[in-house]
Amino acid sequence: MKKITTIALFLILPGMAAFLLFNLWPIIYSIYLAFTNAQLGNFPIQAPDTEPLKFVGLENFRWILSDEKFRSAFMWTWIFVATSVTLKVLVGTFLSLLYNSKYVKGKMVYRSLLIIPWALPLLFSVTVWRFMFDPVFGPINQILKSIGVSTLPNWTNDPFWGLVALNIIEVWLAYPFMITVITAALQSVPDTLVEAAIIDGANYWQRLRHVVLPIVGKPIAFATILTSAASFQYFMVPYIYNAGLFEDKFILLYGFRKAFGAAPHYGRAAAVMIIATLVLAVYMYVNVRITKLQEGAKG
């Protein structure tokens, strides 16, 4: 038995080494940088006439938390989480219910169309959406103009309308995931329960509220928590859409600017990463406890 254990440990050592090298080491090194004054000039190599790399304790965290742009990014990130997740859940639930309706024909066609946002590269998708929201040549403003809207939204340069545009883009990108999870949950609802509710005289909305949603509640909660975590980590879409407009609207984009902006400060950027990770970890833990996902599905 001891020999078998030794052989097993020997076989998993390469995998463990790769995990430590490519996963844990960058995290540990980033935590180390967050407590130093690492910036362009003293990191990764020391330049002449610059302050040497040194330990500064919690100075980076104090600076970040006192920065008005960070507070703005933190607030707007949560606003985006609230709006985008609400829209994703509502749209995903509505489309799933529509897709599972016995009155809907051509479900195979819809299933093929479902994966389009997944199949297209993110860079291509966001670039197309940016063109669609172009305030001058974009088809969305052209349609609004044709129906009589006089003051057209500036989707690409106004922060409010830009955030509205990002919500629309996020719903389009995320609905395949939401539909996949919610549809699988809906298909697990026993037909006998629905038929019994019909016999008892329950209408469609009563069956949906008292029979269907209680059964699929946990899968929807699971999808909601995952997609809200993704919204909190929103980076690539606003970066491609208009990085300058949203650098103080999303926490990860703010941290990216600290690391690779005009005056790179890697210690402060690492501090942003740690703060974001801790906030997200607490958020996920609280939501899992509230929804009781760790207890498994009912029944």
C-alpha cells in the first residue's frame, strides 16, 4: 500500500508543479507587489536615479481607497452588476419559458441560433456592437431617427448611454448561458405536477409562480451568482468598446490603467486586484449562504 501511495504521489507531482507555477505563483507574487512601491523605474529592473523597490505596508491600499476614481469605479461596477444581472435573468427566463413552450415550433432552429454569441470571438462581437451603437452611422440611431427621435443618444461617448449599451451587449453575450441552465432546469419539472395544477384550476401564471419557479429556483440562483461574478469582473467588453470612457466605471479597468496607463504603478494595481478579489469572495460566500446552494437541490 505504501509503495502504491508513493507511486501515485510521484505521478501527480508534475501536475502539482504546473499548478503551483502557473496559478499560485502569480497570485502570491501579486500579493507581494501590493505591499511594495513597485512602479515603472524600479520594477522589474532598477533604473538610475529612481526610488528603489521597497516594502511600504498598507500604503497602496490607503492610496487606492482614498482615490475618488476608485470609489467611482467601485460604485459603478455594482450598479452595472445590479442592472445587467437583472436583465440577464429576466431575458434568460423569458426565452427559456418561450423555448420550452409546446406551442413554439422550430426549436431545432432556435437551438442553432442559441450558440451564436458563444461561437463568435468576443473582439468581433463587441466591434460589431460598437458600430451598431455609433452615434452617427450606427443602425440603432438611424432607426431612432426614422421613428422621429430628435435627440439621439451618444452611445459611445456619454457615460450613461454607454452603460446602457454595455447592458444590452452583456445580455446578448450571456443569454446562451442563462438559457442553457434555465432550460435544463425547466425540463426537470415533472409533468404530473403541472397537470395536477391544471386540474386544480390554476392558470398559467399561478402554475409558473407556485409550481415551476420553486423547483427551478436553485438553478436560477446558481446562474445568477455566476453571471453576477462575471459582471463584477467586467473588463474586456468596456475596454474594447471605449476604454477611456469607462476607466473610472469598472474596477478591473481602473486597475488595468494603474498598471499600464501613463504612469504605471504596479503596487497600486496589485492592491486593486486584491481588493476586488476579496470583495468578490465575500459576495460569492454571502450569496451561496443566502440561497443555500451548498445544501443541494430540493427533493
